[in-house]
Amino acid sequence: MPSSEPHSLLADLARLEEIRDPARDAGQRQFQRFVVRGDAELHAMDRHGDDQPISIQIRDIGRGGMGFICQQPLDSNSTWRAAFLHRGYVFGQQALIVRHCRQVRAGVYLVGSQFCIESGLMCLLGVDPDAIRDGDSPAGTITPPHFLSPGEVA
């Protein structure tokens, strides 16, 4: 991302905050969101080959998810790992699923996401990787022989 782009994206974030309606958002969210600014990268949860990370600017964050802007559209229900950056270093990571993505201007997309469990951890616990890749499977499809006890995972 060119060095001028973060400043342009932050200006877009400020503009979006002016049109934000907290009363409308409160009815749609389980947890309060806090306005924050920060850099992060998105890494595809199901990597295939040499996928490059996507740079994002965080808009808001809460216990259940976060909002951010990026320079490319993201598919709804796609899963990503957000790597939070401070001075170029990763200080934390969180898995997320994209809930909505809308274009706010040319090359800028506002994305709402929900935090979720890492797919690798689900595999270690006995969930079929094909079921994870295809989306959520109906409840009760995992039979006891496929479940690993916590002692077997460690």
C-alpha cells in the first residue's frame, strides 16, 4: 500500500464516523463497539498457495467483531485471520468472518466482521476440514468417534 493511502483511508474513516447512527447499530449488535484506529492485515483462513495479506484500517472493534476498511471487496461469509500491527509488528491475531462489505468510494470498501474460532483448531478437535471449507454444517453431524479429548490435543 502506498504511504499516502493510509492517510486517505483514515480520512474516509472520519467521514464514515460522521454518518454513523449508534442507535441503529445498538439494536443489531450484542456487544458495544468502540471507535479505534489501527493497522492490520488480513490473511486468508484457508490458504492456497502464496496469498498476499490484505492491508486494512480498523474502524471500530468490540468483543464480537470489528469494522474496517480495505481496498478490495471481500466475499460475505469468507473467513480471515486479522493480524493487528503496531509499528510493523504483529501484536495479536483474531479469526473473523465477513458479514457485509459495501463500497464507499472507488477502491474503498467498508467491511463488517464477526469474530470466530480458528479453522485449524476445529480440525484438531475433530471437525472434518471439508465441512469447514463448505461452511457451517448442521448441528449434530460430528459423531463421538471423531471428537478428540483435550488430553489427545495437547
